[in-house]
Amino acid sequence: MLVDDFDFDLPPENIALRPAVPRDSSRLLVVRPDGEQLLTDDQVLSLPDLLEPGDALVFNDTKVIPAQLLGFRTRDGVTAKVGVTLHQRASAKEWRAFVRPAKKLKVGDTVRFAFDEESKDAAELSAVVTEKSEAGDILFEFDRSAGDLDTAIAQVGHIPLPPYIAAKRAEDDQDRKDYQTIYAKHEGAVAAPTAGLHFTDRLFAALEERGIEKHFVTLHVGAGTFLPVKADKTEDHKMHFEYGEISEETAAALNAVRARGNKIVSVGTTSLRILESAVTEEGIINPISQSTDIFITPGYQFKAIDALMTNFHLPRSTLFMLVSALSGMEEMRAAYEHAISSGYRFYSYGDSSLLFKKASK
């Protein structure tokens, strides 16, 4: 398919720069491709009433780390500044990262990292460039490992706000709270599973009272989620790997939900991607602990989930391709046109949608 098929115009005023307060007060666009009414305007706090007792929500409990680093490379007496975004842990002391400008680094260079330019002379964390891949990323080996490295990154790193927010304002202390789900547990993501940002203790209590199950999986979201699709055809685009886990207990619980005829609803595209990476052709979800580069486009047959709660995505993005695969291309184009004209807020800090799966023909 052509990537241009997934393009649309988005006015800048529809891009959210801050989340709604409280989180669960965001708007929710319900899309039912096979219902009497395709689109319904609602709010996130109404989610329990849109599901049935015994249905299950699946959340991604990854935790965002401050993976945006400011680095300084000195060679032949000349110091160059580089922006580094960690995107995949390779070992206890190694990270793969995207670098701008990457041309300023070569294998063997040492890069020192500091919180800002004023503290660069006192920078304690450093890493050596050990590989530059054809995919465009760089492998760094740091001067410390495991927990010591995590602590150092937390001290010098910044929250990696998506480019469409970072281009309009700087990261601040509030983002460290806003850009994290309330149930974040396992550190390793460099981007938030943003559908989960809408959930509050109040909403969790309402879901429990309604009899909606909550289950957790892990997918460490990488910086590749921010990268534009540069290919002209979808089949020529290559996804970056992201590491994920589904426990035996969670897999068994979700299979029980399906066996009794209830719905499995993924909270976010990241939860969906790890679930669809773990499911068999017969629809059985297996426990897994592995990386996935699954790329979902129209024509894909969903086997693990029945519905998806997700924010509104970028034009020409792999995520807009995914939701078009789930609920139909024409249906999602109509949904996005409605969302834009109705003032829905887009992207990471924006409003949400509840998308039901279109029946296969």
C-alpha cells in the first residue's frame, strides 16, 4: 500500500501540549464499524459503561526513563555537541541510540554526558561509540552498568518529549509526572504508552465496580515510535525492535476471558503489538519474553484483541496504519475528520478513542 493513503491535514491547534486535568476528563471518540452508529462522542470517565462485566483491559506497565541525553565529544581539541536518544538496551552497560547529528561521531569516540551545557565540564557519565549501524543508530558502551548506569542516566537525562511537543516548548518538571502512567512499573521505555495516561485511581475504581478486569503486559516503547515513515510503500518500511513480556499468569487469564465470550480490550497500540506478537493462529495468547518488530497494516487479521483504546495519531504514521487495519480505512478517515472538526486534542497529551474491531468479510 502507498504511505500517502494514510495522509491527512491536521491543524496545529489540534495538537495538545499539556494533558487534561484531571486525566480522566479527556474526550473519548467511540468508533463502532459494525454498529448502527459509527461515531459517538463520549468521555474517558464513561469507559466502564461502554464495556461489559467480564471484559478485560490490558495495560502496558512499562516505565519511561529520562532517555534524552546531551552529549559532548572532544576530538583534536574541538568539542562538538550531540543530542542522544536512547532507544534499546543492549546489555547491562550498552544502549542503542539515535544521535543528532550522527555524522559528528565515529567508532572509538568518547562522549561525555551532562544535564546542560553549564555542567559539561563536570560531566561524570561517559560512553564509547562501539558501532554505527546501517539502520542509523549508534551503540554506546557506558563507563558503568546495571543500576549504577540507570541512576546516572536519571541524573543527567531529560524526559524524551515527542518532537511535536518539544518543538513548541521545553520539557519541565511537570512532564516527569504527566508523561508517566500511574501504574508504570518496569523501567525501560523511552516513550510513554500514552493511551494509559488517561487512567486515574477514580477510573480504576469505577472499572472494578463494573466488573471489568485489569491485566498488565510490558513493552518497552522505543524512540523508533517517533520516526517518520520515509518509504513510499508500507511494505518497504522497517520497524525497530522493542522488548516485551507477557507472563504465564496474564496469558492464562486473557485466554479465560476469550473462552467465556468476553472482550479483550488493549489500552494502547503498544499493548496490542505485544499481544498480537504472542497469539497463535487459533487465538491462544502465549507467555513470551522477547523483542518484536510487528508491523500492522490493513489486511492484518487480529487474533488477540477485540477493541483498542488509543490516542489520535500522526498522519502517515505506522500507528494510523494500525488503527486503519483494526477499524477500517474509510471508517478511520471519517473518525479523524470528525475528531479534527470537533476539536479533539491529538497526540501524546491529547484525547482518546475506543475503536472496535471491524468484522472480517
